[in-house]
Amino acid sequence: MGLKVGGSRSPPYKTGVSTRWVSVLCIASFCLGVFVVNRLLTVPGPVKTVDNAISGDHMSQELHPVLKCEKKDTSLVAGDNLSQVSKTHDVIMGLDKTISSLEMKLAAARATKAENEEISTADRKPVTEPLNNCPKVFFVMGIITAFSSRKRRGSIRETWMPQGEDLRKLEKEKGIIIRFVIGHSATPGGVLDRAIDAEDAQHNDFFRLNHVEGYHELSSKTQIYFSTAAAKWDADFFIKVDDDVHVNLGVVGSLLDRHRSKPRVYVGCMKSGPVLSEKGMKYHEPEYWKFGEDGNKYFRHATGQIYAISKDLATYISINGHILHRYGNEDVSLGSWFIGLDVEHIDERSLCCGTPPGKTLMPIYSNTLRGALTASGRPKLGTLVLYHSIGAVVGFVNQWKEWKRFTSAAERVMEQYGIPVSENL
């Protein structure tokens, strides 16, 4: 057999890696690389997490005080609001007082203007004192009188009320003001008003009101008196007296001096009379139904013959006069104005026109008293104030010029009955 030249080849030897394996190795290498890289990247992760946790705690600690401050600021804001409300309330109260003061001054200015318009300048001096500079006095005593009561006024002037220079001296030295209180007639400038003008020019002891006189207008007259007097005088007390009552000024002064330091006092002979519903009676109460069923009594109030109120109460009447209700009787009206206020009611039995329980009635009859005339012109027992300090009712009116002798007689009676003598008599 011969050799075949170029006709046959020997099988090739495998000298390398097949393509398939190369691909597998490449993929495996890639996966390994990815795995290794991921492992290397995830190793610092916990460290960063810890750092983040530490950083978070630090931020929480920093924010925590801020939250506390915010809560604290909230409470402070609430406190500031309460403080602001309190300050606003104080401001409102201050404004109320200012407005009240201005209202009182306005009322006084109107009263003064009306007074100057009604009274001729020849008979009455104009008021030159500023309203906020009223003269300081102890008490003002207003004797409520009428056009028809000239004899009563004459009796008072001749007995217990000083005249002329003595009256001026009493005002300057003791701070005691005494005036007859009267308004004007329904026809200003008429005969009645001219008669009062002439009487005032002679005695200079009237206090004129912007008020139309009338028996059924006593409540209004009393309210206007207190309002106008409070604007004219800076007094500790204001007294209202009827013109048929005769007063011991020394005893009244001593009585009021005991209550001088109290802010709101209402002094008088306190009573509680029946409410009269029947028409035609002297003290008929038109609004009797407000006091309950028939047979009921009034609330406790001072009898109308004489009573005193302190400065604060007179100012209260002056400011609130336009809303104060007036009943048929002026003493009931005054009591109703104070019944709901923080007022001390002082039941002073020495101001009662009669004999108090447990006291002995000891009329004083002496040469200084016998023969004096009352308002009617006859020597009869008048309506007089009971002098509690001497335990006696003065039976007859004494002459003013013999006042000292009357005082001595009263002291002798006191010594006889073992009663201490008051220095104010």
C-alpha cells in the first residue's frame, strides 16, 4: 500500500480552552467581582448607621430644650394674657371713676348755671370757687322749707340757728354750714320767688335749688339738695332737717364725730312703718304693690324729720340721680337708694322725735324756755329732737341769745339725774 500525499490529515490536538468555557469564566468572574464589590461597600454601613443614630440622638437632645422652651413660652403667653386682662379691667375702672367725677362736676356746673340764671346778681353773689376746690367743712345741714313756712323759718332764726356774723363764724371755726333749702315756683320770678329773694337778701341763709316746689316733689327735692350740696361743699356729712324740727347743734356734732372715720354711713331714727295703699291718706304710697300684700311694712329707713348721710353717699346720689327711683315719701325713697349698697345703717335713737324705750321723758321747763313761741306763734310743745346725751326732750323753743343760759340749765338737770355733762353742749 502506498502513501497518500496530501490526501489525508491527522486529527488536530486541543491546545486551549473552548469558547463556551471562556464565556462561563467571564460571567463567573463578573459575578464574583460584583459580589466582592458589594461586600466591600456594605462594610462601613453599620458605622454610618451608628453615626446617624448618634447624630439623631444629638439632634434630639438639641431639639428637646427647644420644645421645653416652647411650652414655657406658651404658659408665659397665657400669663401675659391674664395680666393684660387685669390691666384692662383696672383701666376700665379708672375710666369709670373719671367719668363719674366728670358727671358730678357737670351736674354741679348745670346747677350753678341755673342758680345764677334764676337769682339776680344783686341779691346773690356769683360762685367763684372752682368745682374741684370745694371748701372743706364738717357737715352741711339743709333745712327743707317751703314758700308758706316763713313763720317756721323765723322761729328757727330766733332760737337755735345763728344769724349774721355768728353764722359766718360757725362756718369758719367749726365747719358747720346751715341753710334753708328751697327751689322756685312754677312761674319763676313771680311773687313767691321775689319774696324769697327779699328774705335771702336780709338773712343770707338760703340754699336755692333748680327745682319746682311742691309737696309731692319732696323726693326730687331731697335728691337735688344732696347732689347740689355735694358739688358745692366738701363735707364729711350732709344732713336733711324739716323746718318744724329744732336741733341741738352741739349734740348733733358730737354724734356725727363718732362716725367720722367711716366711709358710708346712714344715720337716723330707723323705722319700718306700714305701707299705706288707701288713696287720700297723708302718706299714701302709689306704688304700694311693690312692697307685697296689704298690711306689709317698708324696709328699715330713717324717719324724715332729720337724718344724715356721709360724703360718699351724697356723691353716689349726685352721680346716679337720673336713675334713682322716687317713691311717694322722700324718706322711703332715700332708704331705697341705699338698701342694696354696702352702707352702715346707724339707728340713732337720739334723733327720734319721741321717747325711746327705757328712757325717761324729762321736759325742761325753765325761765329761758317758758314763753317762747313755736312756728304757729303759740307757746305749745313743738316737734323737737330728743337729746340722747341729756335724756330729755326740750319742751319749748329757746331764744338764741339765751342759748348759753339754756345750756347751763340743761347741765343742772343732767347733774341732778347723775348724767355726765357733754363738753359739746
